[in-house]
Amino acid sequence: SVNIEQKEDAIPIARQLKDLGLTLFGTEGTVDYLYEAGIEANLVRKVQEGSPNVLDMMRHGEIRLIINTPQDKQSRQDHYQIMRAAVDYSIPYITTLQAARAAALAIDAIKREKVTLEPISHYLN
């Protein structure tokens, strides 16, 4: 979910993630905004809207990355529950658009090139 003040800035990030083949989920306002921009996203309920919601999806392994920029008191209450679940289920949790942009660039780089894991000594010699 992206707060209302940042929705326009989130469009290029959402478009890039969608172009990379990711399935996007969002709360009602975010999904509607993305739809108006021509980006398909699936609706997920907020925590206080009952089950099934984002916490259920996290528990079942249906979500592997979260971008959430809470604004009001209720969304901040959801934020804490979602953040706690993200830690419990080892799901990356992003709370700024700057970090979301960086994550999209990293995902793009990983998809374009084969990434290898090397010991640090490999780079120091």
C-alpha cells in the first residue's frame, strides 16, 4: 500500500516491477490508482478489513516482498502488524519509495545477469 501523497511517484516503480514479471497486490486505493495508470494489480484486504488479508497471504507464502508507506493512524497500526509478520516470515519490508526504487533496480539487475556469491577475499586479491 502506498499513501496518497506518494501514489503518483509509485507508478514508475510499479510499472517496472510489473514489467519484470512480478504479480502486484495492493489495497483498494492503490489498486484503483494503478489501474488508472494502466497497471494491473490484485486487491488484498487491509488487516482491519478481516480475512483473508495481507497477513494471511504472508502466512501462506503468497507474498515475497512488501512495499508499504503508511500515512494515517490506522495504516500505521496495520504497518506494525505487517512489519512483525514480515520479520517472522523473512519477507523484505520496504517503507520508502527510494528503497522501493532501489529494490526494483536490484531485481532488474538480478534478472538480467547471473548473480554469483563469492567470498569477500575474491574481491580483495
